[in-house]
Amino acid sequence: MSWSRREVIRSSVALGFLAGLGCLRPLSAAATTLKMPIGVGLNTNGGPLVMQMQREGLIEAAAKAVGLDVQPEFQDFQALLRMLQGIAAGQLQYGMLGSTPNIRLLATPEPAIPIALAGGGADFPLQVNAGSPIHDLDGLKGKTVLTLVGSDLHLTFINMLRAYFGNDNVKELGITVKNVTAVTELYAQQAGIDAYVGVDPGSYGAQERKVLSTLLHNNGTTGPAWDGRDGKGAGITPGFFKKSQYAPEAFYPHRIWWVVRERFMKEQPDAVVSFLVANHRATVALAKAPPERVIELIGDHWASSASLDAKKSLLADTLWRRRGWSWITEGDAKTLIGLSKVKTIFEQELTPALIKSVFAKGSEITRKAYERVGKEPAVAVLVDAGAADVRGRPQWEIDTWSLS
């Protein structure tokens, strides 16, 4: 059964009405319905979790189990700036943010509190025009690269340059970076553009159509356009990838964070715990589900490529699909500190003390949610040092974290 955007996501017109509500009051004895406006991005690899929670009524069921009557108000955002504005203004109580906007939000006087992961592991491929003479990163010198400036895409590119050249100053490298006017520009050849940094499944689709060809993937492997020091063609892990701060996971350790407004968390702790229980249950269910079911569930929200293979590739790389759980660990939080040092993207660097103080505010909430789901999985799984992605002690054990 396919679900349309209209059936799943409340009209953004509701934002104007919700803005007048301010912070929601605690439930009365009469079991007043608690409305929870939630900002989401269905086009991301966190989208299936949202669809599963909505389709199965997981938030409502988890809340009912503790005597709450909750009504989630899912609102889809293509522009993250609007979501950030909605969280700051109290129009949204939850948001679903990539690391780049989350770093910016954490640097504000009243940051939202990260409480779980909604996604991660996306590929942001560096691509060139089909038939391009550019075959490695040296070939970008004197060329123009198109991306979404200031975003996760841009951050991936910067980290690729750092690993390859030991320098991310594009001016010194003779590279011009231009901003898109529409994201769809990243998936077709543009006049005066030599390379592109997009995101799957759109980038995957551009390669399938033989419009663009992939040079380098975020996970450190080469694409078919590569011909460099370590060989030619797709599937090579070049030696310079080891110089990436986040190897062997990726050039950019992509995460999508669930954040909640601190005031709402304090006023409605049981509602937030119920939300986390629902997110966990959605994660467990979809991590085990056949890929075709997950792809059917997300429907046309992953419409950048009509290819089933493209969507299967996106799903296979998704962090919650690989992990099977959604809790935040020390390793996840620590990536934000390192990423915030990229001065090309961020004005303010995050310190270990700041990260620890903000994440600590969600430690008790996450502990209660973990206990409600039967302490799944075991903490030993979360800590697994042999995993390909960075992990560590969970958020409710933040007193053990060492972030410096």
C-alpha cells in the first residue's frame, strides 16, 4: 500500500497556526490530546522511519501505554533552514537534522537536545560530466565544482580535499565552488560546471542515465571515472583515504539526528520517552524488513531516481539499516566536534565541554526509553570497537564519555 505525501504529512500551512500555540502545557486529568509538531525530511534516508511510525501509529501506541493521548503532527521540509527556524520559534518540538545544521544549532544559546539517530551513512558522491578528462582530484585544479554550499554535501567535499591534498583551501588549490539554485541541478550537466557533489539516490540516478560519472564516493571507494595513483575504475580504496579523520567509515561520517526542544522535554518527559520508543521500534522493524518493503513504504519521496537498484543501494548504506538500532553513542557525538573545526563551513567550533553539557540533558530521557524497550541491544553492541562506523558508550552513560 502506497501512502501519498498528503496522507502522511500535515500541510505546512499548519505551521502558522502552531506558531501561536507557544510551548504546550502538560496534560490535564481529562487526558487532553497533546499535539506534537515534528519536523522531518522524507527525502533523506531517515524518511522510512517516519513513514513506519506514522503508518503503524507507533508514537500514539507508545504514549497510550503510559496514559498519554498524543497526536504527532509530521511536517516535511525540503529546506532545512525553515526547519531550524521552526524549532527555534517553538513551532516544532522535534526536528530531524544532518550534522551540519545540528552543529550550527548546538552553537546557539538555546540549542535543541539530540536524543536519537534518524539516519546516516548517506553517500555524497563527487561526480564529473560523462566523458570528462578529470580522473582524480588533481584534475579539479582550475575547475568549477557545483554543490549545496554550507551543507553536508559541501562538508563531504572539503573532507575529500583534506585527505587528498592535506589542504581544504579551495582558492589555494585553484578550485571554484559554486552554489546551486535548485538541488536538481546536481543531477544533470550544467554549463560551465566540471564536477558535482550531490547525494544519493539523485547522484546514483545521474550515473545510471550516463549523464554524470562518479569519481569518488563518501565511503572512500572510487567510481568508474577514477584513474589515479592507486589504479583505474570503480571499487578501489585509494591510499589517501586512510588520511581521512573518519576512516574507515567515510570522508564525512554522516548522521541524521533527532533533536527536541529542551523546554518541551522538561514539560513532557513521558511524551519524549514514548517518541524514542517509537523510533526504536520503527528502526528494529525496518532493519529486518525486505528492502522492497522499505522502498514501497517510502514511495515517491525517493523519486530522484526511478531505479530500484538506486534505492536498494541507498537503503543498504543507511546507518539504522546496518546497525539495527538508533541510540546515540560517544563516537557519534564526537564526530560533531571534529567536523565543527572546518572553518570553511562553520564560524564557531564546538568544544567537548559544550557537547557533553548539551547531550547530558537528554541522558535520563534516553535511559528511560532504553529500559522501556527491554535494554535492546546490549550495551556491548553499542560499544563494538570493531564496527565500521564509530561507536562508544551510549548517551545515558555520558559520565563515561571522553570527547577530547
